Amino acid sequence: MELLNLHRIVDVTLAEGPGVRCAVWTQGCSVRCPGCFNPQTWTTRGGFSLSWRDLAARVLAVEGIEGVTLLGGEPFDQVEPLGHFASAVRSAGLSVMTFTGHVLEDLPPSRLLDSTDLLVDGPFLADRPEPSRPWVGSSNQRFHFLSDRYDESIFATPNRLELRIAPDGGIELNGFATTEVLEALLEGDHR
């Protein structure tokens, strides 16, 4: 299978993993965590199709990034084409960070797993908020350093929230913030 069903691509971000990255959200999620930050990515309808080769070419053309982050949706629902993509960008020198709602012990061997440097696993649990580690929403989610590319020093990175306003007035938000921070932002409370 060559085609990916994608929700969104942000070519350059500081909010979706260590360093400057390209973030790729998949469309479709079999896990569907209650309280998910991206429920619009659950259905396999919508989004857009792109071959893994075209996605790799697009990402490799972005200057100044150290890696790519795969989010969802659920990346492991598209394990074959994302495995080819991850292998291609990693072979070109970029790092790969992958988020999954599954736990590592339940993931079968795959090219995607083999090509991931940093895996964040576990479902989002709204009743177990994460107060200190970046990029995750609940304390049960685990970081797995699957290569020597990253180590625990990444935990010093703060959570970031990025807001982009398009020329047509459309607003895109990415990164992680608590409900309280988002409400304060929308109410204009800029403490």
C-alpha cells in the first residue's frame, strides 16, 4: 500500500517533539481515547491522500528540521505506508518520533517501529493529567528511546502552543495545552 490518509501537515514546528520538526497527523484512529485533543482525526473519512513517497519528498525539502513527528489519528493504523515513509526520512538523516494510543508491548514488529527513534505510547487518560513532561497529555503515556538519538534530556523542553493565522483568516493551533490555558487564551487572559 502506497497511499496515506492524512489530516494535516505542519512543515516547521517547535511544539511537536524535540527540536525543529515537521509534524504529520494521520486521519483515522481505531483507539479513540475519550477526551482526545484531536477527535476530528478519528474517522477515516476526510483528510487527504498522499503517497508515502510524495510525503517523504515534501518533508525532505523542508530546510532546517531535525526530524518528523507522526501523530494522529493513530499512526499504527497505517503501519505499512508510514513504515516506508519513516524509513526513507530516517535514512536521509532525520529523526522520527511516533505517538501511539497502543502500548509498545502490543505493537507487532514493523518497519515503522524499527524506523522510530522516539516512541510515545499509551492511550490518553483524561483523569490522569501529566503535569511536567512535554508533549503528552496523561501521566500513563510512556517515552521509549528506541535509538541513541534522544535521551531523558528532552524532558527539559517546555510544552509549546503554536497559533498560525492564514492570509484568509483561518486559524490553526498545534502543540499541547491544558483546557485552562486554552480557555485563558480564548478569553484574552495573557498572564
